[in-house]
Amino acid sequence: MVEPIQPVTLPPAENPEQEGLWLRASLHDWLNTEFPPEAVNAQIAERASQVFVRQRMEGENDLGSLVMAVLTEMQSFDFSKSFYGEFAIANAVGDLLLDSLGIDHCCGAG
């Protein structure tokens, strides 16, 4: 029988604003390297980091819940001037957070 994927929990936030700055910079860099850089990338990274910081300040530590919050709130963002959409952004946030925890996320590896 296949084992369910275990939840990933981030350590409690000691400085959510600092985490948000890191996420904004990391996501902006990721956005600019995946496709040619676009001016809107800074706005996307800023919005995603705002959602993340708010969630962390409210005590959210579950990676899945954080990714879902970013996905849900990015649905109202205007992606018409971007190569990206809310799913790509939420997935990128999840991948960046997994990387920061030293967890391999490639190819279903555990």
C-alpha cells in the first residue's frame, strides 16, 4: 500500500517580516530566471510575500496550508502581463520553502 505524503511543517516564525523579505527576493530571482525578466515580476513576488508573512504572523506553519493561501489569494492578481499564473507562483513558493528546509522536491523524491 502506498504511504500518504507526510505534512511538512516550518519552524515557528521568529521574524516573519525577515522571512517575507527572503521569500520576495528568492521568488523574484526565480521568476526572472525561468523566463525573460518582466517588470510585473516584482509585483508578483511582493504580493506572494505579503500573503506568506500574514499567514506566518497568524501562526501558520504547515507548508501545504501556506501554499494554498498563496494560491487562493493570487487568484485575484492580474497575470495578463506575465508568463505565470497563480498555480506556478504557489508551486514556486512551495519549492523555495522546501529548498530552504533542505528537502528535495524533485521528481517525487522524499
